Amino acid sequence: MSSVLALARAELLELEAYQPGQAGNEDGSLVRLHANESPWRPIGDDSRAGLNRYPDPQPPELVARLAELYGVDENRVLLARGSDEAIDLLVRGFCRAGADGVFILPPTFGQYRTSAKIHGAKIHELALERARGFEPDEQALYELLRPEIKLLFLCSPNNPTGGSLDRSFVERACERLAGRALVVLDEAYVEFARTPSLVPLMEDFSNLVVLRTLSKAHALAGARCGALIGDPDLVSFLRRLLQPFALTSLTVEAALRALAPESLRTTGERVRVLLEERERLRRGLAGSALVKRVFPSEANFLLVESHDAERFLRASLTGGVMLRWFPRERELEGCVRVTVGTPQQNELLLQSVAQA
Ligand SMILES: *Cc1c(COP(=O)(O)O)cnc(C)c1O
């Protein structure tokens, strides 16, 4: 057993995976009278697999394409219904209710806290301070780490602040937590960052887990498909905690289309457009009288601090644009998150704000 699994909930290690009993039919030549499915497709179903059939829980073709995309062996990839499900699986697999805990650095993605609450895990936290440009205070972080903490959630680039963590910061976290906790690095926006993914660090640290998603750069938020990349023993352990048929056939087919070479080329071009637009939007917003500052961003959004956030939001809504604000986050008072859209959408926002 790898040292990573020594941290998992011991009572789950013996759990048997759900066996759909489809082995031996890889070429699809056998007649399926084993799964109580309908023998006919539903009306109007033009999917490849047929929606009358239960899907493969971890379709090898999609696992292989994602492994290739992320530059890892296939046994390091776990498919999930978005990284949201991967976050939940990690908390489920590693935190005993009322005993173990997670560590988060808010303001950050809300799902880490929500999953921890759902599973009764204790939440330890250190605020990213606006006065420090939302950079984590590393010394303070290490002083707060307790033995019951099983998962350290790091988000890079961080939602909603937009900044990336240094490679050396993540390396030190993995080193210090080796044998004690997993470092969960959420790279939902790494396609928009200057610095590359830290997936290769896994060669050195078996306690590093990276979350990737097709929801953002690959335009598949509605399909719900993400991947957890980690130690092969961890992947096979978490696979046993997954819902029996986590991914729908429609999702798998949409994901395979998004990963075809011509789709990846289009995705690359779109990312380049968004990066140019991010800079244009940043300059435009920074020039607005309502805006105090725009925080540097490595993602497909900008965090804007306004002199008058309510007026800023009202002006954008009057112009027909929805933005996100964070009334309950102390460190984000007066801040608004703006997703980078098409050139026309961004122009509309700039004009709306200019008319405030
Ligand atoms: C959007 C987002 C995700 C969501 O991922 P899904 O794959 O859509 O579940 C994960 N992490 C962060 C930080 C995000 O902002």
C-alpha cells in the first residue's frame, strides 16, 4: 500500500468496486442480456453508444485522451463529473466526520468548504489578504497545520482572485506534508496561465493531487467532465468510491469531440483570444472612474475592486451584463469578478460601466 493510502479512511480501503459485469465484450460483439437494459434505443437517440445502454464507468478511450493531454500515464487519471465531484471524493475518502479536517485559503473556490461541511470535516483556514495582493503567508500557513488535516486545497490560478502560486511554494507544501496530508492543487484555469501545469511534480511527490476540468478552456461546463490526476493507488481507491455510472454517454461523447485534434486547435485559438481580451478589458476597466484597481489575473476572469461596487454592478446590469460579487467575503468587500467574454461582450461591459 502506498503511503498516500495510509492517510485514507481505513474502513473504506477494503471496499469492493461496483462490478457492472461487462468484461469480455470489448468489441461489442456479444448480445447484452446481462444488465436489464432496454434492447431498443429511445426515440430520437443518435448517440454513438445508445442511451439504452449503461455507460462504461471509466471509458478507456477518454481516460487515454486525457492522460495524453495532461502528460501522465493512464493509471494516474480518474474521470469525474467535473472537478466538483473529484473534490467531494477526496473529502469522502480521507476525512472522518468530526475527526479529520481540510485546510483552505479563502477567498477561494467555495466547493472545498461546502464538501467539507457536507462530510462533517473540520475546516481550518488562513485568509488570503487583499493587502498582500492575495498572496498566501507561507509562514503562517505552516504554523496552522495540524495533524488532523488530511487535505490542503490550493487553487492556482485562484478563483476569484486570479493569481497563481509559485512552483516552489507548491513543492515546499508537498515536502512538508509528505506522509501527513494530500496537497490538492486545483488547476481549473491553468490553460490561461503564464506558468505551466504542475502535474510533472507528481514524479517527486506522491501526495500531490491535481484537479483539471473540461469546463473552462474546453467550453464543456454543461457536460460535467473533469479529471483527478494523482498517485495510481489513490486513483484506484477513489474509483471505488465513485457512483457506479458517474459519466453519462453523452458527456463522454462530448468530451471525446472536444479532445479531437481540430477541437484542441480551436480551443488554443480561443484561449489566445481570451488572453488578448483579458488585457484589453483590464486596461479599459482600470481607466474607469468607478474602478480602484484590477488585480493581476492568470485566469479567464478579472477581479475588480470598485470605489462603489453597487453602482458598478447596477451599471453593468443596466447595460445587460451579469457580473459576480461576493457580499459575504470580508476580503472581497467592494470587489466584483468579471469573466472575459467575446470582444463584443467585453465592449458592451466597458460601455455600460463608462455610462455609470
Ligand atoms: C469552475 C471551477 C471548477 C469547476 O469545475 P467543474 O469541473 O465544472 O466541476 C473547479 N475549480 C475551480 C477553482 C473553479 O473555478
